Amino acid sequence: MTDHYSVAVPFYDLWHDDGHVPDMREKLPSVLSGVRRSVLEIGAGTGRMTEVIAAATPAEIFAVEPSLGMRGVLLSRLADRPDLMERVTVLPYDALSVELDEPVEAVVMIAVLYTFSAAERAKLWQVLARQLEPGGLLVFNWRERPVAEPGELEQLDTYRVGRHDYEIWAQTLTASEELSTARFLYRIRHRGVVISEDEVVSSSHRPGLDALTAELTAAGFVPGDAPEGLLTWRLRK
Ligand SMILES: C[S@@+](CC[C@H](N)C(=O)[O-])C[C@H]1O[C@@H](n2cnc3c(N)ncnc32)[C@H](O)[C@@H]1O
């Protein structure tokens, strides 16, 4: 995996605390009610969702995070929380190479689905099915979205940190039903002057519900109920 996330790390919590994080904080706990023993979290990032899972369940958590930068913040977060240090194991792997010692009750994957191509997803569902106990729960976020339009570079957000402004800019470069590519600029300004700038070009896969249903059914999952913005599946018993 190319570690696009490293240059975005200083911006990550600033930006996503305005994005999917509050919505997931509200919706994830009810979906995880009843989970007691163990959760595998795919793409734990800086640990924002790890904290939500830990607050919603007493379960042991296996947090998979391949990006060194993101994992560094996750471990710093854990270091401030002795209660979490006891029950979160951080796995420095790609999701496709995870093999746990024993099956878990639930798998949670928030804001990660878009990183996998259709061929990678076919493998991912098989890997996750192997990590789940029969009847185990798979939760991830998904929404029907209109296809993005290629366009100009636009400023998405800016955050003041001390005397500096942290700016996030984005430009859709190409877009189709399943795949879009976008350019992101992460800028820091001091008194209006750019003192740091990093660029990332990344791809985003957006499978439709029909494609996901076919893939997950083939991998042995059956759909469950979920609040808007999330999908839940159970591994067939
Ligand atoms: C947008 S962040 C989401 C982080 C966290 N789940 C959250 O909601 O705040 C996507 C995360 O997925 C991780 N990721 C990307 N590809 C991955 C893969 N193949 N396996 C596991 N994690 C992956 C990235 O390193 C990044 O930390």
C-alpha cells in the first residue's frame, strides 16, 4: 500500500472531526450493542473510531492500521489511556494479510471501503469471513453518492492552530461510477505565507449496493438492519 496518509496525518483529526466522525460516534454504539468479547477494526487510523468502539463495548480490540503515520497517532492516543492500552492490540498490517489467533465477534471498518478495488474487495470479504465467528457481525459505512464531477482545485476547510492556518484543498481529476481520482493539497500558512505544502493524488472506489450485496453474499454474509450511513452483515452460521 502507498502510504498517502502520512502527509495528511497532521490534518486528520482537525478535518475529520468535522466529517464522518460525529455521525459515526452517534450511530456505531447501537450497532455494536451486544458485542462483548472481541472486535477487529480495519483501518483504525488515528484511533477516533477505536475510542468509539471501546466506549460502546467492553470487548478486546484488534486495530489494524498499515500507515506508520496514522499508527503513530493511534499509539499516542492509547498511551494517554491506560484503560485502552490493556485491551487494544495494534496490528501494523494491511487488511488483506490479517490472520487473527481466534475468530472475533465483530469487524468494524469505517471510512476505509473506498480504498479497495473490486478485486481487492473480493479478497477482503474472504479474509474478514475467516476472522469472524459464525453469526459474527460486519459493520462498515456506505452511502449512495452522486458521481463527482472533475473540476478546479477548491479549498475544503481551514483550521487555526496557534498562529498558523491549516488548509485542505481538493480537486476531482477523474470520475466514473466506480472510481474517482482526486488531488489533495495540505497547506500550512504563517501570516498568509505558505510554509509547508504536501500533495497527494488518491483513488476512491465507490461500489454500488448491488455490487456489494453480490460480493458479500458470495463470501457467506447475510444483510442486517443498520442506521442510515452504515451497513451491517452477519456471517452465515
Ligand atoms: C480515512 S482513514 C479512516 C480512519 C478511521 N477508521 C476513522 O474513521 O477515523 C482510512 C484508513 O484506512 C487505512 N487503510 C488504507 N488501506 C488499508 C488497507 N488495505 N488495510 C487496512 N487499512 C487501510 C489508512 O491507512 C487510513 O488510516
